[in-house]
Amino acid sequence: MSAPSPEANNNDAIAVLSDTPIAEALRQAREKAGLSVSMMARSAQTSRAAIHAYETGAREPNVTTALRLLQACGYTMGIIPDRR
């Protein structure tokens, strides 16, 4: 299994993901890290079917799972309160 690419830690990537729905953010993080669905699933200790469901929006991961998936891609996650 290869490690996430160095580009996955760029601050500009974080800005791209900040206003993005979680499904799109997970897919973007995985692609920027250069990981296949299989590689991400293995690293995050989940199934390819689960990754697919999260990336297509069929399922939404809880916060713990989302963090684990992002960490598999070399990212972390921050939560910023926002009044809407």
C-alpha cells in the first residue's frame, strides 16, 4: 500500500474541502492522495462498498468514521461552528 502523496497535506486542499458535502470531500481527499477505493478501504479498515456508499452519498459516515477515512488519505478534520 502506498502512502498518501505530499500534496494531500497542502493547505489549499483544506480550503477546497471546507464547503464541500462530505461525499465529495471524501472522494476529493482520496483522489488527491492518489489512493484507489481499495487502498483507502484497507487503510481505513472498512469495505470498498462502504467507501463507494459514502462517496456517492448513499450513506453518510458518522464523525468518527469520516475522520478515519480522511486520515487514511493524509488529512485531518476540524469542526467549525457556523450559524446559518
